[in-house]
Amino acid sequence: MPARFKAFLLHLLCSLAIALGALGLVFGVWYPAPLHLALAVTNIFVLLLVVDVTLGPLLTLLVYRPGKKSLKFDLAVIVLLQLAALGYGLWTVAQGRPAWLVFNVDRFDVVQVIDIDADSQARAAPAYRQPGWLGPQWVAALPPVDRAERNRLVFESAMGGSDLPQRPDLYVPLEQVSDELARQVSALDSLRRFNDAERVDAVLGAWPQARGWLPLMARAQPMVVLMGPEPAQVLAVVALKPWE
């Protein structure tokens, strides 16, 4: 086998290994299923990886000639460009990753890193000051106690500013709103009004301990949060429709 094809295959294998690691990080940690569907990140990131994985080895195939004086420089530039493209893609996806799954009045909202209100983040309790890197966390958001502050929040959200779920300074543990969660939970049978009955049976069969559900609002696709028998017990996010 010619040396250039060996270099191409080696570069391709290394690129595939890095791409698999990136896929595991994005879809296994940052966007655990089915949140990658709720936020429509799959197609964009996979397309970026395909381009990144194929373009680098193809450029290596084009420039590789044994004995070429500038070969090391050429290969270094290709690798750096490839890593820069991958790094930019990962940074972009990281900024859009779901940071908080926030109980808000009668539903959960997916709050992405890019949507967090920076001013309220600086005022938040230490537990809510920084979004984690190991997947989204479940919290609740309570309206401000002060009436003037509540009115200001309503005004800001109406003018396109951050709303209650994007304000980490208003976050509390789910356990603190367990009574309200229990009041808002819907019966599992109602899911059959919006979804195929066989699909609902299959999902509930995988979660026999589920006792109710709440809607999950997300940027691309709303979903369902299954709740357990214990107060404030979240079981899973499932790809069912919470309404028509």
C-alpha cells in the first residue's frame, strides 16, 4: 500500500476515535437522551463531525508525499485546522447544552447555558451559580416575594428579557415545592389523548413506577417528565407529546 494511503488511513482512524469521544461527551453527558431531540442538536453536530472527520484525512491524502520538505508543516496545519473546527463545534454545543430543568408553576422548562440571565446568576446561591458539566440538574424557580420585584420580572420578560426559569437567583430544590408538584401532576392515562396508545404503553412499561407526568418545554420539541410515587421524585424525560 502506498505511503500516502497509509497516512490517510492512520489520520482517518485517529479522527474517528476523537469523533467517537466527542459523540460520547455530547450525547452521553451534555445532552442525555431524549434532550438531544428536544433541543435539535443531533443533525447539526453530527454533520459537523462528518465534515471534520472526512476533510482532514482527505487533505492528508492530497498533500502527503514522502520526502516533501514542507510535509511536517502541511500535516501540522491540517491537524490544527481540524482540531480548531472540532473545538469550535464543541464550544458552540456546550453553550447550548441544557443546564437546568426548572419546575415553573405547572411545567418544567429546559434552560440552556446561553439563556441563563448573567446578572441573576451572579446573585444566585452557590449551588446554582454555575451550570454543571455533567448533565442538566433539576430545580424549581419561585417568583420573587417582593411585589415590586415580581412586577419588574413580568415587565422584563414581556419586553423579551429573561423570565422566571432563566433566573438562578430564584432557584430552590425540588423538594421545597413538593406539594405544588403533587398538585400539578397529570394522570398517566391522559397521555393517550396526545400520543399513540402503543407508544405510551411501551414507554410506561419501561417505567412501571411512574405515577404521573408534567410537561417539559424545550426549544425544538416539548416532551414529558415522568414523576414517581415519592414527593418531587423525577423519574425520566420521555419523548411523548404533552399536548397536540
